[in-house]
Amino acid sequence: MLVDRSHFTADLLPNAAHVFEDLDFAVRLVGDDDALAPGQPFVVDGVWADGAVAVRHATPAPPGDQPWQAHSAAPPARPADVPGPPGELERQLLHDGTITARLPYPDGTLHVVADDVARARSLLEPLYGPALRVERAAYSEHQRQVARAALHTIHSMDLTCATGEEVHDLAHPVEMVHSIEVVWVRPEVAAALSPVAEGLVRVTSHVAVLTD
């Protein structure tokens, strides 16, 4: 949903962006601003170029079809028995790689992924007691460092269209792996990814080689 410019904060104003108030990203729309009324959901067709969408056609969203409706209501309060955000100790453990991920569950348990399960449990059980669940990481912190280095190398090639994270295993939704979209997989991309553990970086190429 487009937000009136009067609601833009100082960090958004320089971007001249139409923003989604309840999301973590903004997309610039370049074109006829008069056709895009603030507060009205639109379906936009256009071309992505230079960090923005050049609008070719914009139509109001069908009634009831407002997936990005902005709102100012506060999010629901976290139940008292559900673990909250990481404290100082957990932030340090995430920083040094002792634990690679954490996820509070609505049932009141805290699920943590770690290379050294015994160490993670000994450090966190005093905080969470029987609510703590520690799983062994599918990928070690060293393997993740290798993956991050490879992604940094690929980003420098100006071939990246999008990056993100995906759940490694739907049965264990704590641990994430990297996803990356590239224009095409050049030999340099393949070389950068060669030392990465299989499955830790999932690559989608916009240009594929077709074989008979």
C-alpha cells in the first residue's frame, strides 16, 4: 500500500520512495506519480532497472485483494511464556559462532542450533531450563564462513539480482541456508562456490543453458 509522503521519515525521504509501512523493504516506482494515489493498493507492471521499477501500467487492486495494506496498529503482545529476543549472552554466542541460529516457538520452547551441542546447552540451560531445545548444526560455523566469503566474492561481480535465506529443512525450521539469484553462472561464480558445502548456498540463474 502506498504511504503518503507526509509520513516518510528522514531516512526515507532522500530515496523518494513509495514504501510499504509494514514491511522491511521499499521499492522505488518511477513513472506517473499522479496515477498512484497514496493509500490505494495497486497492481504495477513494469521493468526493474537502476534500483527501481519503471512503471508501464498501474491498476487499482481488486476489492478485497490488499496483501500489502499498511496499518499503524501495534503488533500483538508476546505471550508471557514465550522466549523473547536474544539477550547479551546469546548475542555474543551468535557473534562468535557458538550458536548459529535461535528461534522461539509459540509453545514456549527456544530452539537453538549449535556446532557443540553440549557447550551451548551448558551455557543456555541456566537461562531457559527445560524450555531449551538444542540441535546440532547441519553446517558448521567454518562452513558458513566459507559460504559468506563466496557470496561476498560473487556480489563484487555485479551479477547478483537478489539474495536471501531459506529454511534448510522444513522439519527443523531454525537453521537457514543462503539463496542467491544471478543473471547467469559465469565460470568465476562456479569457482567461488566450489569450496562451499553442498546445499548451503542455493543458486538460481536467470539465464540457463538448454541441452537437447
